[in-house]
Amino acid sequence: MGFIMKYGPVVLTAALTGLLSFTFLAVAVWTDYWYIIDVNKPNYTGPDSLSSHSGLWRIHEGPNRSSVISSFTANMSALSDAERQLQGLHRVVVTLLPLSLILLLFGWIFGLVSSLACSPKLLSASASYVLLCSLFTLSGVSVYIRYSDLAMEEFERLVLPTNLVYVDVSFGWSFAMAWLSYSLEVASGLFLLLAARITQKKRHYDSSVAI
């Protein structure tokens, strides 16, 4: 009875954190608030806002203008070295994070099956798989940080220093959702490892009682 009381909440928590991590990463990948540029230039009377926000796939400039980030279709030969590096980093990000999302879906299914089977080996394998998914997410987010830093350096090179005073840049809530997803992936993997440990102890206990 003690085993049931312990094992049940652990696997339910693992399932919940796994589902939330998938949901948060899906929201992060498909929303456009990864990077925010807020421009507050005094005496500006133009029709459009100078501020912008961007995601993995689109850039929004002002309330009505948006453009697609075309890393895979861009003519690399016509770009500068800095632009080619930016395109390369962006390709890595938009490959790693959607891949992590797909892997997470299979990981959640695998974890559910192993939880129902109460198999220590399957639970340990599921935990390792989910933790591997978390590495994909962490790598994607880390590369995005590097991509954003290089983009900002290029922006500073093109804009007059006097104009930079009015520019405030920050990571948005989409970026925060990706970080939260990574944390929940790690938590889900650790809970699966704990469930594997519980089932292993239960089997040892049953064996000793039988003897």
C-alpha cells in the first residue's frame, strides 16, 4: 500500500511536468516574443512605431508590419560574413527546438507506457530519453542567446551611438517559456528516475518477503 501511495503521485507528477514542458515549448516555438526592441525616440512623429518584436520565424515591426525570417532560402553568397554567421546560428535554433518538441511528444508517450508497466528498466530508459530532450532544448536556447548577441552587435555597428540611447532590448516571454520548458523537462526526467527507484525497491522487498 505504501508503494502505491508513493509511486502513484511520482508518476503523475512526471506526466504532468512532461505535458507542461511540451506545451510551454510549443507555445515558445510558435509565438513571436523571443526578442523585443523597444524604441522611445523623443519627438518622433512618424506613422509607424520604431519598436519591434521577433520570434523564431517572424519579425514584427510596428503594429501592422511583419516579415518572415528566411534562413533556409536566403542567398548566402550575397551576404556578409556576419550575416552568414547569423543565418547559420538561426538555422541551428529552428532545427533544434522543433526537433526537441517532437522528441518530447514521443518521450511523454514512452514515459506513460513505462509508468503503466511499472518497469524499472523502462522507467530509467524513459528518464534518460527525456533528459536527452532537455539537452536539445538547452542547446537551442543557448544558441539563440548567441544569435541574439551577434544580431545586437551588428545592429550597434549600423546604428549611430546617439540613437542607441533610445533603444531598449530584452528577451520576451516566449524566450522565458522555452527556459521554463527546459526546467520542466529536467524535472520530469528526475521524477521518472525516482519512479524507477521506487519500483526497484518494491521488487527487492517482494523478493525478500517471498524468501
